[in-house]
Amino acid sequence: MKTIILTIAIMAGINYAGNAQSKSSIAVTNPNVTGLYATPEIAAKLIRLELIKLEQYTVYDEFDMVDAYDQDTNFRDNCISTSCLAQLGQKINVDYTVSGSFDAFANKIIINIKIVDVANKKIYKSGLKEFDNQEAEMQRMVEILLKEMHGIPVEKELNERLTFKNEVITSNNVGKINNSGPRVGFAYMAGTYNEFATRSTSQGGLNIFPGISMIGYQIEGQYVGTENFSALIEGIFNIGGLEQGQFMPSVSLLNGFRFGKSGWEFAFGPSFGLKKVSAGFFDTKGLLGDKNNYYSSKDWNEMTNDTTFAYYNMEPEDVDRSYHFNREFGDTRGVLKFNTTFVIGAGRTFKAGALNIPVNVFYSSQKGGGLLGMSVGFNVMNKKKPINSKNQMKN
């Protein structure tokens, strides 16, 4: 029994020694490294470690190469060419030598590794791969590249997570476009806007046609842009109703999206303005005279002190039970207040060379009513500069 065990052990030892002797020897010199925190020495260690894991070579470490480094320091730091790697291999008596480069460029890391056949002074294997800029994962990047060079399957998920993806160009690369210009348009007043516009001035209305001209200026800035999509911030300063003797200022801040080369776009956001209002009610039942007359709280106070209710054979409580001062309405005799609306717009920009002609329809909405309109403008693409120009200058 002991003889059998001894025989097996001897055979296993001989087999192991044979396998060890059958492996080709390989040495790694320091690759060229640019734009990374890792040093050439660290990059070389990563290559050695992953070559050992392949179990196809007898890998020399840096201590096996000290004598060659002492004889010629170029072997340590500048030995990247095929001829130099072949010379180094002859000095230390190995079958193959390895070097390459690790370069960080923008948002990717490019790794190039070549293995030189020392005896034939030719490249035995070489590989180049672009990875996503995740320097902390450099060892896995080296693993992926060396496995691909030797025809060994690579874990699909790992490869996909680290491989650089040529995504669509964004504003960082395309540039920031300042595209501003004047706007003119027309809007029709609906709901409470319509009522306020057509109400008589004696009741605090505007007594105008419920359609107003609009003139303004739009400032547009692009914060994301691709070949077929742009995201925009739009600021619109507008004045309405000048042709009817009215001054209606507003400022809108919109988030816009433009699609395709045809220039279709969609935008939405708040609009801010000023408006005079008062608390009151509409006499929908005709208790105080003509139906739908508007009475503000000030009108009500004045009426309770005169003979109005006696004329109609009523008490103030009779009206108070029917109407309540729980809402504010547009009233030119009232108090000036801050007014907000929400704007939704859509349209298309027509182009003629550097001239852009945007045509848009929009609806500006608030409780009870809004403005439905159309605007036309023009602007010229007069400025284009990289978004990250300051950062690029620093780099």
C-alpha cells in the first residue's frame, strides 16, 4: 500500500514539474502611463498579477529583472518598443516580454498591451481596449484585455460595465448656443380673463375686446444638446394690450425640449405678472339690479349705508345669504397684487441659414380662465462656445 501511495506522489510531482517546465517564461517591464494616478510600477504589477492568474506563463517579478535594470536604466522606464523588449528578454533569458501604455483621455481609459516573442523579435500578441474612466477598476480592465488577447471568455456583465460606450454627443461636446430674439403675437382671453376684459369700467373691468397683442423678447439657453434633442431654458419678457391702451407686463420662465432637425419643440413653466384685484361677488340672481353685475367689498360697504336695500325692499342679510366674499376678481379699482399663471406651449422653428423663425401656440392658465395665443419671432445663432470652456482651459 505504501509503495502505491509513493508511486502516485512521484508521478504527480513529475507531472507538475513537466507542466512547470512546459510553461513559457515572461517578464513585464514598466508601461507608459499618462493622465492617471497610478504609476508605471503599479501598472506593471497589475499586468504581472493577471498573467499569473492565466496560468499559462512562468511570470518573472521585478526582482528577477534588477540586474538588467542596473546595466541599462532604459529597460526600467523607457522600454516600450519591440526591439527594446526583445533586448531585455535576451538579457534576462525569457521567452516573452510585455509592456504597453495606460492613457486617460477625457471620459475613458485606453489600455494597450503587447507581448513580444524574444527569439523572433516580433510581436506575439497585442491588444487595445477603451474602458470607461473608472481608474479604481484598472486591475479588472487588465484582466479583461489579457483574457481577450488569449481567447479566454470574459464575464459579460463585467465587460459591459467597464467598456467605454460611444454615447450620443451631449452639450459638453456640441457647445452652448445663445439663441435670443424678439417675439410678437396675439392672445384671446378665455373664462375669467374674458369677463374682466369685457366688463364695464364702472364695475372695475377693462371694457376692451378680449383679444390683445403681445410683444416681447425671449432669451434662450441650451443646457443639454444632442444631434436630435435639445433641452432649453427660456426666459420671455412680454407686454400685452398696448393697442387697446393697456399695459400688461409678464415674465415667463420655461423649460423647453426641441426634437429632431425639423425643430419641433415643447415648453412649459410659470409666468409672473401684476394684476389689480378685489374681493367681491357677481349678482347672478339679479337681487340688486341687472343680473351678473359685479360688486366689490367696497361697493357692498357703500350700499349698506344708503337706501339701496330699502329700494329693493330687502335687508343686507338677504344678499349676504346668497353671496359671499370668498373669492378675488380682477378689478381696476382694487389692490395691485402679484399674479401667477402656468404656460404650456408648442411649435416649430423654421430655419433659413443662420436665421431661425420660431412659430408657437401657447395657453397661459390660471383658476377660471387663461390666454390662448400664437407668437412669431426671429433670432440669429450669433454665439457658440463650449460649455466647459473654463474647465478645458484648466486641463
